[in-house]
Amino acid sequence: NHPRFVRKGNDLYANVRISLKEALLGYTKQISHLDGHIVQIEYKGVTQPNFVRTIQGEGMPIYNGNGYGDQIILIKPFIPDTIDAEITECILRSKSK
């Protein structure tokens, strides 16, 4: 068992939280892998809740085979109870584009 990753076959699954601002404007995130190396994900634009990112070759080693499984990342935006001025400005800016 691992606090961040769940293994399914050769694939690794993880949830990644992003802020509402990141969900609206895009994000760059660094995820520490099981062995300590950093996997970077980024997205420009609006991210819907439960958006799934697949990073090929970042899963577990394939037994009796070549290569690695995939890393499957479920993006979970944090939706606050209230919206502050910064978020309101981001929303208004995105509507004017």
C-alpha cells in the first residue's frame, strides 16, 4: 500500500489536487514518483473535474517484458465554498477572451 499511488497491473494511479485558479488558467505540477524521480505534468486552459492524464512509460516495470506501464493521473480541482477577488478576476478575464 502507498499513500499516493495505487497499482493496477503495470499501471500506477494517482489523484492530483489543483486549485480553482489552476483549473481555470492552467497548471504545471511536479509529482514525486515511487523511486523519487520527478514527473512533470502541465496543461494550458480550463481543466474539468476528474480530467484524466496518462503518462506513458511512467508506471511499473512489465514483468517478463520490455518497458513500463503507464501512470494514470486523475486531476481533482479544489472548489472553494466562497470565491475571493483573485478568482473572480480570473473568471472575468477568461470570459473576455
